[in-house]
Amino acid sequence: MPDSLPLPPYWTVIFSSQRSEAEQGYAEMAERMLRLARVQPGFLGMESARDENGFGITVSYWDSVEAIAAWRHHAEHMVAQRLGREVWYQAFSLKVARVERAHDFTNPTSHEPGPG
């Protein structure tokens, strides 16, 4: 979970993807994009997961659609987008949504072992 997001409203970009077999350069580019995104004006946070079959979801949070548009048009991000289409992804889906409500829960006993 991303570190402390502000109270809504804010914006989210949901990127769902199916990786190709190509690995060369992907991890380095993904790390570079994360470092770059973190310093973009309006960036609020990010969370990501990928399964053993290469299906992944990355959710990023932004304070405005203008910040999202600026990130989309960032020169290095555009290179990563092109390489993603040409090399690293079999398919992907991108959705942009406004977050109106958000609820969080942390189990205070989550550090304790469960039954059995």
C-alpha cells in the first residue's frame, strides 16, 4: 500500500498488463520509471503486483488529471511506453478514474499468528 495518500478526491491510473517473454531491459526501465514518477509534480503514490504468469496491475495516484497528462508526455516515459508496446507487453489496459472515497483497514492483531 502506498504511504499515506491525502483525503479524496484524487486521481488514479490503473495499468493492467500481460508481460511478453522479453526480459532484457525491463527491470531497469521499470525501476527508472518508478524513480522518475516519484519526483513528478502531483505524484501521490504507487502500488504494484505481478503474478507468476506475467499478469500485473500497477495503480498510481495523482492529484490532478494535468499531472497525469504531464507524466504521460514525459520524454523518458514515452520511450518506456513505446518499448512496452514493441517488446515487453503482450497486452495492456489503462484506466483513469477519480477517487471520491477511500477506506483503509489495518488489523491491530495482524502480527499475531493465526489459528492452527
